[in-house]
Amino acid sequence: SPMISYPGTRGRDPRSAARVFDAGGLHRDAALLYRDRVHDPLAAAGCFERAGLWDDAVALYRKLDRWEQAGDVLRKIGDDAAADDAFERAAAELYGRGRVLAAGDLLRDKAPALGDRADEFYELGWKLPGSDVIACGTRLVDRHAEGGVGGPLDRPPA
């Protein structure tokens, strides 16, 4: 479809025109340019999000495996189950890259209903050698103090 011409965009390359549109509040037009002409789906997703076109934003974030960003949008629109699923996928990707503490923190902070899963990541981090051992142990103690962790930490020493 032909692009609409706006003052200040004539003769600009599509990326520059998209920036002008976005800065001017024409987020949908910017998103379409980023997606269809510039081929920058991440920039398009952000513009769709700013335009309130949640489904388009989430679809692009999912296509790009940007699960945390998809989860943020889904949480914003009240789809908590889908948001938790997206955050769990984001945490799994972090874990797959060796970022156990970050995986647990993401679930703790953005998906409180998945606190047990966050604890599982912290327990893994506590048992694995690496720089996150102390931080993971501290998170487990903090969660225990808040009443969020069951298991061995609940038992008094013999």
C-alpha cells in the first residue's frame, strides 16, 4: 500500500521518516515503516506498543523471541496467564545462557505467581559453581525470611 506523505518526511530515507513519525506521536505509521520498509521488527514492536496496538506488538516480540517484552505488554493488558508463560520462557532462555540468578530475579520481580520457579533457579545457582552462588544463596534466605521458600531451610538444625 502507498505510504502517506507527511510534512518533514519528503526525501527522507524510511528509517529517518519512521523516527519523525514516532517522535511526532504517529506511532502506528512509524511501526508500519519500521516493519515493512526498514525491516526492523523490534523497532516496529516498540512503536506498535506506544500506539496501543498490543496484539501487533506481542506478535512481533514473540516472533523475535523477546519473551520478557512480550510478557510486559501482556501484563499491561491484564493477560496474566500469558504474561507468566512469556516470563517463564524468558527465564528459561536466561538459564540456557548460564544466567541463573537473572532467571530467578526475572520470575521473582515480574511473575510473583511463579515464585516457586524462581526459587528453583536460585537453588540451582546455589549448587552450581560460579559467581552467582552467594547471590543465589542470599535470595533463598531472603525468600525464606518472607515465607516464600519451603524445604530444608524451614527445618531447625538437629
